[in-house]
Amino acid sequence: MILLTIISVDTLFKARADIRGFDSKIEGTVWFFQYSDGFTEVKGTIKNLKKNKTYAIHIHTFGDCSNPKASGGHFDPYNSNRHGSPEDPIGTHHSGDLPNITSNSKGIAEFSFKTKAFTIEPSRFSILGRAVIIHAGKDDYRSQPAGNAGKRIACGIIGIVR
């Protein structure tokens, strides 16, 4: 006899950031889905990147894309004051430290991952109203304060989706 267990995980909140380049034609969308199991899934597609290149992507404190510096530093609700790898334990580094993304031969980066480092639901851990930043280089996950990721090349503000 085979028993099948179906686990239902409800989507509690959904948000998105529309990404635009500061001085380039970079564009895309990053989606966020918060589930009842405590995970937030991050999925996105970014276009018009350099071909076959790795980029850092972070969540920054302020939802301001008026210029590359306006979004402030990395989102850090645990007050860790430390940059690190998204693989490090939650609370030991900025919650805004995300996995690098890599473009394909057409200059498109598609990505998906899950985390418990932040929520969409309003709280001190919420990413609503914050900014997603794409950097010109890859994150080394060691250098302070931002992983030696290079200049900020694209930005999008995270907003709730009903």
C-alpha cells in the first residue's frame, strides 16, 4: 500500500519590483511570494545584461531609485552590521544579501530561490517599500560592507500585489 501525503502551502502575500537600469536598457521583474510555511520565494527575469556574466542582487533599505545611492545600504533588520553569504545562518549577515544571478548567452538572467531571512508581511523583517538593486559585478560574500559587487546599475521598488 502506498500512502500519499499532500501538503498544502498557501501563498499569504505577493509582491514585485519592476527593475530599470540607471544608465542602461536593463529591465525586468522580481517577484516575491510569502508562503504559510515561513519561506519567501524570490523569482525573477532580468534582461539586457551583458552576456554570460554574474551579477550581485541585493535588497536595500530604502525604496528610492532616484539615483544609484538613494536606496541606502543592504536591508539588515537583525542589525548584524555584517555582509555575508545567503547560505550563512539567518541573522548573522544582512537579510538583503541574495544569491548572485548569471545571464545567459542572450543577456537574460532567470532565477528562483527561497529564504526565511525576510517577509513580505508587514513587520520589521518586511521588504515592502524597499529596493532591489542589481550591481555591475558579482558578490564575493566576504568583503565589507557589500561584497565588492561594484556600482549599482539597476533598481526597482518592492510593492505589494493583490
